[in-house]
Amino acid sequence: MTFPFVVPAAGLDADVRVRRGRFDLDLPLSVAPGEVVALLGPNGAGKSTALRLLAGLLPLDDGRVSLGSIVLEDTKARVRLPPEQRQVGLVFQDYLLFPHLSARENVAFGLRARGADRAGARRRADDWLERVGLADHASRRPRQLSGGQAQRVALARALASGPRLLLLDEPLAALDAGTRLEVRADLRRHLADFEGATVVVTHDALDAFVLADRLVVLEDGQVVQAGTPAEVARHPRTDYVARLVGLNLYRGRADGGTVTLDGGATLSVAHHTSGEVLVAFSPTSVALHRHRPDGSARNCWPARVTELEQHGDVVRVRLSGEIEAAADVTALSVAELGLEQGSEVWAAVKATETSVYPA
């Protein structure tokens, strides 16, 4: 069957601006056909608002949104297509499946709304349920599905009508850890096959790094960093991004191999440069000692333990002092050093373990 709603792939070109009380969102965003871009940021950064603006669920105060040659919204030209005319597939965090409809009927609903006949919509729905591994669950209602299965139904519903733009709002947030791992892999596979533009909203770094080709980081409604996952991970530009990727980050002024941090402390770095810079190093690079160590580490300072928390097979130790930092150590090290909240230690980092780059 030739399905009438399959449309050519198109890229997204958007410049969206909106004000909500004291909050201003200003987001320039371009997504190529076949590309997956993750909007990443803390709660309240404006991620979900941006998604609703792109979908047409909220109007722009100013700006423009286009898919290929089709203008979805342009405030200057007074153009605004309603959501149902935007060729956009949307997957919400809580999926929003109709509880009284079967999985098949949920997937077919959007097709019927766009004019497909009942038999054609059901065949298309069954095809997509097979693609997402739920052919045997077509007659089940949402309450009879697991969280992972409901997410797959929602994805099938979004893709079945052949959208040019796919928007996913925290698509894995409602899943438990075990299910999340499996569904994340499945979702990545389906996104790789999708020829249109995809925008994924998440606050989870692992979801973003696995699913996306490119990251756009929002804080307080503004883009603070953008790039490939590897670029963002190597060179975080804000404290939020540094925490997200698990790095210690500092801002300062470099003079040769020494960086004077904004707080007044100094760090020795292996790369000689000058001017305003950012310095980053991994918590695994921070060695802790009960007494001032002898050795090759050129950066050494006294610190106080403020917090200990389990991170997988290591313990994340938060340190206060002239240089606040996080250190990852083994549980054995915690026991041998007698670490607890309030413990006084010496922290050390080799210059060769630091990364320095322009601020």
C-alpha cells in the first residue's frame, strides 16, 4: 500500500522567542534532515517550552519556524499554522495515550484524524506496532502495557503519520532503570532510521549522549553551549555542564603554565597559554591524602570533606577549601583515610591531568 502521508525529509530552521513573566526564552535552532539534536538543561531552563513552541502548542512572541520550504510560524509575516497542519510528531513524557483505546487504535488515531480510511489506518498502525516489537500487543489498552511498551506505542503513533519533525519531551523519564536501558537502545535505532529532523528534550546526560548527534544546552532560556556530545564533554563551559559530564570546572586567567582562578587560587597546567580560560579535570584525577603528599603533583591544597555519595563502584567526595572540587575514590580509600563529613585532607592533581581552553 502506498501511504499518502509519507512526506519528503526536511530540516528545521527556528528562531523562537517568548516571555513568560520574568522568564525569557531565546532559542536559535537548526536541525538537518536525519539529525537528532538534544535540548539539554536543568529544570526551568525552557526546554519543554521550546518544544511546545515548535509544535505550535504555544504561540511565539517573536521569531520564525520553518520546515524545509514550509513556514510554520513567522511573527513578522503573521503566519501561524495550527499544530495539526505542521507535520510534526510529538511524544510526551507521560505518553498521553487514550486509555479507552487499544494500542492499535491509539496509533491509528492520528492517521484517521488526517483523513486515512479506517482499514488503511489499522494496517499502517499494525505495521508500526510490528516495527516497535509490539505486534502481539495490538489489542491491549494502555493500562495493560508496561511503561516501556507504552513509550513504544507513543513513538509508533508519532511516526506513523510520516512527520517531517519529531519532538520528544523527556521520552525515557518515566521508565525504571532496567527498562530505560533497553528502550533507549530501541529508540536510538528508530531515530537512526527517521529521515526527518528530531529534537529530544532531556535533563539526563546519558540519554542525550546516546540519542543525539548534537547537543544544545539551555540555561535560563539562553543557549550556553552547543556541539557534538564529545565536544561538550571535553570542554564544558558552565558549572551545570561540568557537573553533567562529571568534571571539575574553573574560570581564570592564564599566564604561561599557571592559571589564577577567579577565587584567587592558582592551578598549574600542562598547556601554556594566556588570557581568560576555563580549566577542567576529572574527579578521578583528584588524589586525596591525610597529609601533604610528596610527589609529582604540581597542584596540592588543603580541603575539607563536605559530602560523600556512592557513584556506581566509586565514592564521590565533595571538597571545600581554596579550590572546591569533587574527587572519585574507592570505598577502600574511604576506609583507609577515615573519610567522613568534616574530615581534613590534602587534594592533589597533576598538571598533565588538566585541560585548559579559551573561556
